[in-house]
Amino acid sequence: MKRFSLFCMFFLLGAFQASATEVRVAVANNFYGPLKELARDYQQQSGDSVVISTGSTGQLYAQIINGAPFDIFLSADAARPAKLVEAGLASEPFTYALGRLVLWSSDSQLLKKGAASLTINNFKHLALANPKLAPYGYASVQVMEKAGVYSELKSTLVEGKNLSVVYQFVVTGNAQAGFLAMSQIYKDSEFIDGSYWIIPEQMYDPIRQNAVLLKSAQNKNASNSFIEYLKSERARKIIVDFGYL
């Protein structure tokens, strides 16, 4: 009887392991925090695990073009997913979030005057993500141009390869303020300590964050299931809680 019970236990364990599948997701840096929450929620429901790789949109796109073994790409723009579709490497994209750009400082007083902070503060260093690789970096340049301060601030700008690096620049004091995704400093309807300016959406092109299922994963049930989960109201609530539209 004991031997039979052990056999049943190992059989059930093996069945569970066989049913639990990995979903490999490449995600733009701004959405890394929300994706961790989504992955936990999805795994509790499905038993499938989500393996996350993160970087700037440009970096991840280059890795996919060069054969990186991802199943799903969560971009911070609409352009790179469209290029993957054109190249025959992905299915039709869909928008999973609309990004919001903020200027943030760990100094609780520095940005209290919002837009005026760009003109009245003599920044020694102002951080942004690389505009060539990161849509949020490109949007940051647009904001400064719209405000008429880009040429004045250009000499103060320090670039990070992605938004996580920009955040670290500000936290460590290597920059007085930085352009970030709102999701990096906002969760459950609250901002972290410091001062911030939520930049009006009309000051930059919409940051339409699109997702695609890569061709190599189109027959994987777990990958298709995670795509459907991302479109669900349950997932949408988590995404909105991080400040996305």
C-alpha cells in the first residue's frame, strides 16, 4: 500500500510538471514591474510560469531579429512590433497599454512647480532614456522641444540605455531629475516619495505599447493563453493600477 501511495504521488507530480509550461516574454523596461505582477497572477490561475527578459525596446527588437528564443514581445511602441509582422516573425499586434511620461526627482521640492520646473531649475544633470532605443526617451526630447527648452538643457542631459538606468541615475544623485514611465514611481494609486510632474499627453506622441506573439510560439498553448490573459479585464485592472491608460 505504501509503495502504491508513493507511486501515485510521483505520478501526480509528474503530471503537474508536464502540464506546467514556460512562457518566455521579452518586455520593455518600463513595463517590467507590472509584468511581474501579471506573471504572478497568471501563474496562480494557470500553473504556467512566465520567464521574463527585459531591456529597452530597441535592444529587445534586435535580439528577436537575431533569433532570441522569446515567445511574446511586449514593446514600448507600435513601430517595432509592426516591423516584426512585416518580416513575417510575428502575428498581428494589439495595444496592451498606453504609456504616460513623468519627470521625477527624489527631491521633494524640486519639481513642485510642474512644467515651470524645466525653466526655473538650473539642472546640473537631467536624465532620459536613449531616444534612439527607447520610446520614452524619444518622447522626453519631444517634451523639451515643445517647452522650448531643449537647446538650453541639451548640455545637461545624461542618457541611460533604458528606463531602469535613468531611475538609478536619479536615486543615486547622479541626476537631479529624470524622465520616467509613470509606472516606475506609481502603484495602487500612489506615487513614491519625491516630486514629480505628470507631463500632459499633448506634449508628446502617444506611447502606444503593442504586444505580439512571435511566429515560433504560435502553436504553443501556454503562449496563446497568456496573450488572451493580457487582453482580459483582470489583467487590465492590474495594468491601470500602475498608472497606464
